[in-house]
Amino acid sequence: MTSLRGREREVGQVLDRGRAATAGAGQIVLLSGEAGIGKSRLVQALRERIGAEPHGSLRFQCSPHHRSSALYPVVHQLRIASGFQRDDGPAELLGKLEATLRRAARVTEETVALFASLLSIPAADRLPPLDLSPPELRERTLDAMIAQLEGLAEQAPVLLELEDAHWIDPTTLELITRTVERVHRLPVMMLVTFRPDFDCPWSASEHATRIDLGHLPDRQGQAIVSEICGGRELPPDVLDRILAKTDGIPLFIEELTRNVLESGLLREVDTRFELSGEASDLEIPSSLKDSLMARLDRLGPVKRLAQIGAAIGREFPRELVRLVAGWSADEFEGALDQLVDAGLVSWRGGDRKESCVFKHALVQDAAYASLLRSRRQELHNAIACNLAAHFSALAKSQPEMLARHFSEGGAPMEAVPLWLEAGKRASRRFANKEALDHLERGLVALNLLPQGAGRDQMELELRVALGTALRMSVGPGAKATQANYDRAVELCDRLPESPEQFAALWGKWVNAMNFKLELGLQWTDRLQTLATSLADPGFLLQAHHAQWTTLFHLGRFGDAYAHVVEGLAYYDESAHRNHAALYGGHDPRVCGRGFAAHALWMLGDPARSLQFAEECAAWGERLDHVGSTLHVIETHLLLFQFRREPERLAPWIDYLERICAEDDLPEYRGKLEFNKGWLLASRGDTHAGIELMRRGLDNQRSVGSFEDIPMFSERLATVLAADGALDDGLRRLAEAREIADAYSLRYWIAEVSRRTGELLLERGDAERARECFAEALEIAGRQGARILQLRAAMSIARQEEARGDKAAARDAVAPVLASFPKDADFVDIRRARDLAHTLGAAR
């Protein structure tokens, strides 16, 4: 490697930032420049300058072949730091990993289990199981990585290098973004290199310094040429041609100079070189790629090793190259030494020299570009076969790497199941963008297979996995999600019944529910039929789960409750605890208990409703699962809104606020704000309460969560009317009805009608108010929603009483009141009894 030239100012800037970081004020240095401009060389110079100073070091190298491998730079760095060897067994790998992690001094069994899972190290016999949903696994893993950095920084300042960030994968991007947010409190300097076309998301950080590397002036270029020439001068016209063609790009200057020296057209004379022929005989390539190509061509048979390495990647295991090349040991070692001596690759892996790395990504690109298409295919196939046979641990932990080589090698039958496994593995880590890429590449490979039932079954499995990633990334109602599930249903219609079909139909049900709940019924019925045919208790549980969810929101409360009872009869804790991760993000028993609590309240049994809510909370606490805990909280927030008991919301609001403070949960943020607002308004802080309720509703709309908007709008309209804003309240109620009609959301429509009547009556429109009350009474009666029916009857009775017709008022409320047990005791029935007593006393 040549000396660093012309970068004294930039090195000074980086060292200055390093001193600030060492003092405890973490820094981010963003080093931008085009390929070959010297970013890596500047980083190397920094390492050399601070080498003697006590510090920790983390080197994350991004790769163009691993842009969809979640946390690839971290995994690669951990393997190197832990000293993993190809012949290490699980116990050795786990021991080495644990020793590496303990350097940070912040290690629990869960920490080791998280990293072991990330590196695909079997550890079931030594570590507790990670009973986590994909979102929880992702969060805990990222938190553990940041905790490792914090632990290292407590012992010594840390230099964290992220090289070639323009090739970063989405999950590592998130990890680095979170690290940037915390680094200012730590003695850490982050040094990030990237090309100018990368839209760097960290530039706006107040602790970030951006350095853009420009082209070197001729005098610095001349110094690089002189160093490569060993101090001997080139003929002036040759030097001028080199400087003119290389345009101040250090890598180009180096490579073109070496190209000229290797051309055989120069001879040494004392302290200079002279042309051994005519100047016109010396061809100087016009581009860096051409120069590298020419140097590779001069290597003769050794070029083949460079091509094999290039097909593997920027870094390549020496043993893998040897296996693919098929050369004798002596022949192979000699050729590899020639590549190193030529300055095209360098060793990595300490004394064992287990792998080589190309000097620059452009060198790898040139070597790969020199391959004919047919030869590329042969190499990729050979690489894939040798990876599978001799590097099984690596292939298992990175199935996408094996899939890529089989795809490039023209072996789609082998590639498709590997892309599927890679996609599923990414989804299990909630790396949804990476999962999408793997699964879509699997579909591309699938198109090369012949038509038939086998191909259709493989496509169905890909579509099911793709649906999960799409729901989590672009949303269950997105066009891409809909198109994927529509295709999956087409495949189901022409294939024999299978478990994959249940997952496809379940995904289609979720998709349909985002457009109109009534559309979901056809899919719940198909789920029920398929689950019954397959006689699978887990499928039967989830078919009922889909039924009770759909039917409750459609206002069919009795049917919803019946499906809860029947469905939960299939629930088995040991068999179905993983359903929270597979279906909907929460435990079905928690969900069933919660919907039973809501349905029973609607049906007029508030005492049993509370019992089910308490059972829901107890089971959720036992599970300790975030998604299920959120469902418990939501169950209670809605129930106490149903019951008109705002003060009982308070502990659940506090619980939700703590969770939202730890995780980014936009949907629940809106629900939190709305419920806080309603509580504030009930306590007399009306204006602050209204503001929060409005904001919560807006947030619900912005994330596409509409199921509770009719009820929230009715609650907000009530508060607005009490504050004198009748027209605003009526507008909110009109919006609530529009959304209810658009999505078939019927569970609160009786209250929307009744509240509309109350506001119309207050505005003096008695006739339209009467129509609204009658509609509310009819809807609630049809739904069996006895408490909402009681509220509608009371509104009618009060209107009749105000008109002076006390008999009509009694006739309106008495029969509904009589349908409840005499010992029933809740807010609405106490109010109804008071009203009945007043009407009776008046008589």
C-alpha cells in the first residue's frame, strides 16, 4: 500500500474529532468520495496514527452481495473477532462467541442467546430458549448490540468503522441510525465511508462532520507515481500521460503506473526509466477498468484464481478457491502468492491466512467482468456445490449466499428452496425488507422451472412467506399485498388441500378486512371449511379467531361470542404459544378473552364481561409477550370507554405510555393520545383533552387503523358538544358514519346514531333527532346489544318526557329495563332506574 498523499488536512480533521470522542463527546465522521479516491486509505492511515493509543475497534464492512443479508457487516465482524474456524463445532463456536461478548462486560444469558441465534449457532442445550416474536427478537438483538458498544466504551474509547455504507443492508442501517442517536454520550468515534450517490441519513446529526474527498493535484499524483517506481523517474511524456488519464484518482494512478511498469516497454537506467521502444508502442489504458483488465491478463493462468475469488465476493476463503480451482497444493499456493505480490489482493485472518480480500471493489469488478457468461455460470455452480459440501455452517447461516450462487449458476431447482429459507429466516428476525428481496428473487428463479403442480406448490410456499413480509412492511391493505394473496388463492384453487393453503387464506382474510369487513366473511368461511377438512386443532383455533374478530366488528355479538367459546376449546398452551408470532402478532387466548369481554358487555352481561377482561389480563401477564400485552391494554381501554368509566382507564394509559416510550408504535401512539384526551376531558380539562383526542384520531387515520374511529369520533363529538361546539360534533359523527359504512364497521353504529340524535335535539331539530333515536333502538335490538338498546330507549324516553308525554316515555324505557336482572349494577342501568323512578313518581 502506498503512502497517503495530499490528505493532511482531512487526517487532521478526523484526528481532531477523535480527540473530542476520547474526551467523551462521541463523534460521527462521514467520509464521502467516488470509487478509488482514497477513502479506505485514509481510514488505514487513521488506524496507523492511533495504533499505539488504548482503544477498542469495531470494523463493519458492507458488501454489494449482501445488501439483503440482515446485519451482515456485524455478523462478519463477529466471526472474525471470535476467531471462528471452519472445523469448529457448536460448543467451540459458542465458547468463542461468549468470550468475545464478555469483553464488553455487559453479558447475560439472553445476550449470548441472541447473538448465537444471529450466527445460527445451536445452543438449546446451554442457553434458555428465546420465546420472542419477530419484532421482539429484532428489538432485543439491536438493543444487545448497542449495549455491547456501550460496554466496550466504558473500558476504552472505541473506533467504529463502517466501510462502503452505500451497500448497507436495511437492518444494519437501522442499527447504525440508533447508534448515532446515542453516540454523543459515549467515547466513540464512528467513521463512515461511502460513495457520493449514497443518501447519508446521518448528515444532519449535530455531532456529525462530513468530509468530501476530492481529486489530488498533479504534484501529489506525481509523488504516488514516484513511490511506486521506487524513486526512479519515468520519461516525462509517460508521466504526463498517466497524470492526464488518471485525473487525480489515487487508485487509478497506482494501477496505471503498475500497468506501465509491467508492460515490458521500460528499462532501468541509473535513477530513471527509459522507453525501450517507440513511445507509440506504449499503450496506456484510458480507464481504471481497462488498466486492471490489462494487469490481470498479464498474470496468465493466475488470473483464473482472481476470477474465482471475484465470483465469490470481495473477500473469499482460500480453501474455497482451492476447491473450485482443483489445483495441486503447491500450484495453488504459488499462484495465490503471485496475486498478493501483484498488489491485487491481500491476506486476512492472521497467521493462518484463511481468506483473501481484493485490494478494492473495483479490482473485484474487473476480474469478474473478464469472465464469459458461460464461465461465470460454471464458477457459480461450482462455488455453490463446494459451499454446501465443505462450508455447511456458513451455508446454513447465510442461505441467501448459497441461493445467489445457484441462481447465477443456472440451477433454479436448488436456488428456490434456499431463497425461501432465506426469506423465512429474515422474517423471523423481522428483517422484512431483506425478506422481500430474498422471496422476490426466489420467484424470479421459479420462473425458470417448467409448469406443473410441483412448481405451483413451490410458488404457493413463496407467496405465503412473501405475504407475511408484505403485511409487515407495506401493510396488509397495500396493492402489492393484495396482488400477492390473490395469486396465492389462485394457486390454492388448483392444488390439493395443504397447510400452506390455510396460511394463504388467512393472509387473504387479513387483506380483505382492510377494505370492507363483510368481504372477510367469505374467507373466514373458507378457513373454517379447510381447517375442518385438515382436522388440525391449531387451524380450527385460528379459523374461529378470524370468525370472532370479523363478526364482532360487524355487530354480530352473539355469533362472535359463540366462536370464542368454540375456538378456545382447541387452545393448547404448549402447542399454540407460537401462534402469536404466526397469526396477528398476539396470543389467540388473550384475543378471545378480550373479544368475549366486549361481546358480553354488548349483550348485556357486564359482570361476566369484567371476568373475561380479568382473565385476559392474567393470561397476558403470564405470557410476557409484547403484542399480547398490547392486546390486553386495548381490551381494557375499549371496555372502560364502553362502560363510561374514564377513571378506570388511568392505569392502562400509564401502562401503554411506558411501552410506547420504549418502542416506536404509531398505531398505539394514536390510541394512547386519544384515551389520555378523553380522561383529561372527563376531569374537566376540556380543551387539552379535545386537542389530544383530535391528535389521536388523526394518528389513527394516518396509519390506516380505522376499526375504532367510529367509536372515537362519537366520544369526541360528545366532548365537543359539551364544550358548545355542536356543529363540529355533528361533523365528527357524519365522518364516523361514513367510515362505518365504508368498512362495514357496525359495532358502535347504534351509538353513533343515538349521539347524532342527542346533538340534533340540542340544536332544536326534534324530528330528525327522533328518527336517529329510533334507528339506534332498531340497530341495537337487531344486534342484541342490550346496553346500547337501553341507552337508545333512555334517549327516546327523555325526549318524550320533555314533550310532556310521560306515558310514552315510560313505555320506551320500561320493557328494555325489565330485560335485565334485578341485581344488575352498572352505570347505565342505574341511570335507567333513576329515569324510570322519576317517570313513575311523576305519574
